[in-house]
Amino acid sequence: MSVQDPGSGAARSEAGLDERAVADYLRRHPDFFERHVGLLALLRVPHPCGGAVSLIERQVAVLREQNRHLSRKLTELVNTARDNERLSAEMHRLALGLMEAEGFGAVVARVREALAESFGAELAVMRLVRLPGEGGSVEDGFVGLLDMDEPETAAAFEGFLKGRRPVCGRLRPEQVSLLYGERAGAVASGALVYLGEHSHYGVLAIGSRDRHRFHPAMGTVFLSQLGALVSRALRPYLGP
């Protein structure tokens, strides 16, 4: 006994359909589109009006364009929600890691690891107004001193430190130079995160080679949360 491929019959049946068969079917089933309303959005039904486009056809075209726009917006909202969920999970993971860190060096290592692996920060540095007595230097240069006694440094960061809120976009050239030194040319856009609750600890800088990665219109909620977590972890070593 031979076995027939179930898909082949369907393919032949579909191929055998012609326009007359479709028209006959629709005449026999005038309620077809009531049961398949979604198909109406995919159909193009002309309304001959000489050289002009009929009002009905124009309205349908507008509704279709609105539908496409809403679909795109919905996709953007879903993607944003997924990104926020991921960032929330990574922030929670960082918080747990900082709670387990013992010593200034361990705190710095946790922050550096999170920025590189969890948040995809290409170029990140922590510049502190003062350093603790022990473990005050890190070999790779992630942590450094931001000497606010220097007039040039004070002029570059005084306004930011007083603002106490993250800043995103194209950073000032003097800020990039003081933060990154020889690597300043690689930073096309960045974010500055204020460190310190009751006193200024310094700046957490996140840079990117992509000039569109950070921009002034982007949200800063997660950056503020990041700054608060890092500041709290630094408090035992930098003072109140």
C-alpha cells in the first residue's frame, strides 16, 4: 500500500485553484470576510473614478498606514520592555555582587566586571575625588584620581558635580581628555554618572565609540540607580 504525502495533495489543491473558483466560492459564502476580518487589511479593492482615487480607497490606505505605524510602535514598546527587564535583572545582580564584595578593590572589580559584561560598556572609567588609603590604585587604570584642586579639572566638572544627575551625549572635549587620557580619541559619545550621596565621590564615566550610543534625550533612570548602588558600596572606604 502506498503512502501519500499529506502536503502534496494540499499543494496540488492550492495550485488548482483559479480566479473563477475563488469568485464562485465567495459568491456561495458571502459571510466569508465576516469570519476573516483580518484579511480585509491585506486586500486592495479598486473603486474606478476616472483618474482620481476614490474616497473609500483613500480612507482604506490611510487606515493601513496607521495600522503599520501602530504595529511598529508596539514592536518598539515590546523591545523597550524587554531591554528594561534585562537591565533590571543586571542591576539586581550587581547589587548582590556589591553586597558580597569585601574591600575597596573587590568593589571596583565588581563594578568594572558589570559594566563590561552585563551593560556592554566599551570604555568605562571611575575617577574619584579622593582615594582610600589601601587599594587606591588599579593596574588597568579603571580607577584614578580626579584632582578637583586643579583649576582645569574643577572648571570641567564643577557644574556636573553640582547638578547631581547623569549626563548623556557628546561630552565636552576637556572632560573626555581628563577622564580617558590617551584613549580620549576613541570616545564618540558617553555618559557621566554622579558618585556620592552626601559628598562628592567623583564620576563614573561610560564611553562608546558609537556617536549615537548616548544622546541627551535618552532616559537616565538606570544610570541614576547605577550611581546610587556604586556610591553606597564606596561609602565605607571613602567616608560619609
